[in-house]
Amino acid sequence: MVGGEAASNLPLSSDLDDRTVAYVLKARESFERLRRGASQLAGLLVLAAIGSRTAQGNPMLEMATAVHQEAADGLKALKPTAQSAHHHFHLCRAAERLGEALTITRHVLHLDEAVSDRVSGLMKEALEDLRWAGRALPGFELVNFSQGCCAMHGAPPSRDGNKTLRFRSTGERA
């Protein structure tokens, strides 16, 4: 088995062979970079939703693009084992979808609703692949804040009956 502090921080199964454990430890970096890139692009979409329609020159787009490229380079360098092949497949799909979303965002002049919807759809696919990767091997879990109890306390129902978060302005009473 691979030793060291990094290995002791992950709940790795004794069913994994040494080469797969080594893969897991190396793949964590790419997984985290993909997660970070998706978060940065999501932040840019939030800005677009509240009125900022340009993406070009925004530091979040540049950071997301750079971190995605690092993740993609890391994935290319990995040598998946038979045990990690399914996991690697989903990481590569997530990188591909996030890359498509970033490419679209970089090449449009304005993040209008149609573009934001397309980018958001690709990001959802990327995150779903990251979730599948998280299920394929230990140590790759995503935190899903939308399922947390604190996310929904006091949230008013939306038109479709789902709970939504609503932020009050400083002058508004509870």
C-alpha cells in the first residue's frame, strides 16, 4: 500500500490494489481542480443572472479556464487500472463537458439567457460525472449543499412548489 500522510486522510478500501491506491492519490488533484473550475464558472453564471452580461476579461473565467487545463493535463498523465477505469471515464467526461462550457463562454460576446442555459446544462452534466466518479472510488465525494437541512429552512416555495432560497436586503424585515 501507498503510505504517508495523504494516504491516511482518505478512506481507502482494503479491496484496492496498490496501483489503484496510487491512482486515487494522484487523481484527487484533477478531481478537485474540475470541481473548482465548475464552481468558478457557476459564479460567473450567477453574475450573468444578476445583470452582468460579459464574460470576457472576467477573472473567474480566466481562473476556471486555467484550473480546467491543469485538471485535463493531470488526467492525461494518469494511468488508470482496471479498478479505476470507470472512475477515470467519468473524470474525463466531466473535463470534456466543463471544457465545452468554458469554450462557449469564452467565445460569446454576451452571456444571454440561451447561452447561460447551454453552459449551465453542460456544467450539470460535468457535475453529474463528478458525482459518478465519487461513487466509483472512495475519496472523491462532492458536497451537495442543496440537500443540506440548513439550505431549506424558511425558504419560500417557488411557483413550481419547490423551496427556493431568498436573500433579504438590509432594509427589508424578516
